[in-house]
Amino acid sequence: MRPFIALYAWLLARLPEWFAKLNTAFLGWVLWRLRGKLITRNLATAFPDRDAAWVKRIGQTSCRRTAEMALYSIASPLLSEVEIKDRIRLDPEVSEGPDSLSPEGIGTVLFVPHFALMEMMTATGLLRPELTRREWAVMYRPLDQPAADRWVREARERFGMKLVSRRDGFGRSMKAVKEGNIAVILFDQSTQSGSRINFLGRPCAVTDLPGIIAQRFKATGRIFWAERTGFWRCRLRSKALTATDSVGLTLESNAWLEAQLRSDENICASWLWAHDRWKHGEQDYIKDLQP
């Protein structure tokens, strides 16, 4: 399997960009065929004032951008540092000012939304080495195929990130923050536990893990995301969270995400609408979250 992945990565990285774009279009079409009904339902319910043409356009764009992200994770190990630097911009807010990542000695929890090109965030240490002097414990779900998992893991850890499997990630993430380092956690995926909020007009189960860790160790909370600017191109941005308790941080981060999805079509089309985030929102055993 690994030789096949390496060959495909070489083709994606070394052939003209149209080859990667063509593959992205095909895989996006496949994803739309497989998950189109769910995506359409999610978008139509979240945006009842939008017509069917808008829903289809945003849904299909989201599928292509999801495929684009997946192909970048395959190709990135064979992209040079110069090529990666040319594709990613780091906003000044990430390293300076009130929204910057916290200085050394203060634990930080990064709330990461599932936007297209989030894979490019792993190059933060290449763009600004001082930001990775602290350990970054990045929680992730291992892939089912071992060779693919090793390839993606090596790509993500190339510039200093340390991946932590979700199976044992809670303890590792807590330890990182306790020691003044950084924990990176996706906060907008479906979960069978946690709390329930109203998100885009529907009950939604949300993880309160990043908020719990931040509250326990009095850590700073930041939203950290990749804003797509073109094919395999983005700028990395950050936003300070003002809440300090678990409930407040969970509500504030999800309110920020909802506002972004409602106000910016580029961001809306870059979110993973194929993910059934509302799947567990109606379950009785999930507690409602109140400020």
C-alpha cells in the first residue's frame, strides 16, 4: 500500500496543478454521490431561506474542498518547504496582538473547526518556528489502513506537531496544557457524549472536552483555523475566546462557528457538511448546555 501512496503523492506534487484539481473534482463528485442526501438535508435545514440551487452549489463545493484537503495530506510530504511556504500565509494575529497564541509558560487550548485545508495548519512551525517551541499535542483519529495512517501521521508531524490518538488523547492533551504547552482539538464533530446545544437551528451534541481542559488548568482558549484562499492555498488565523469556564468556552466557540457559516459563503462552502453533526442531538442522555 505504501508504494502506491508514494507514487500517487509524487504525481499530485510533481505534475502540473491541473492533475490535482482534476482528481479533486472526481473525488468530490464521488463524495457528493455518496453523501449528497445528507449534505442537502443539513444545508436546507440550516438555511431554510436559501433555494435548492444554492444548497446544491454549496454542497458540491464543500465536497470538492473536502477532497482537496484529503489530497493535500497525501501530497504534502513531497512538497518542498519553499512550495509550502508559497501556499500558506500566517496572519499577524496568530503571533502578535490580543488574538495571538499565548506566550510560553501559559497552557493553551486551540479550538479547531473542520474547515477545508485544515491539514495545512500543520505547517505552522515551518512558517513561524518560535510558535512550536512549545509542544503541540494534536488529537486525531487514526485511519483504519495502517500504511495510510503512517503516511498521514508523518506528514502532519513533519514540522513539529505531535499527534495524539483519540484513544488516549485526553490524558496527553491535559498533560500538555498542564505543562504550559498546547492542545489542539477539533470542536465541531458529532459526538455520542458531551452536551447539547442549538446549532444552526437544530439540537446538536457537542464535545466539551477542550473547554474542560482549559478550565481545569486555567489555560487560554483560541480558535485556530485555515481560511481557504485558493487551491491548496490558505491563510492561518486565530481568535481569542473570552470565556474561562467549560460551558462558556463551548458555547462561545460554537456561536463563533455558526456566525462564520451564516455570514461568509467561502467559509460555509469550506465546512465539512458531509459530517452528520446533528446525529446525536436528540438523545435523551445528553445534557443541555446552559450559560
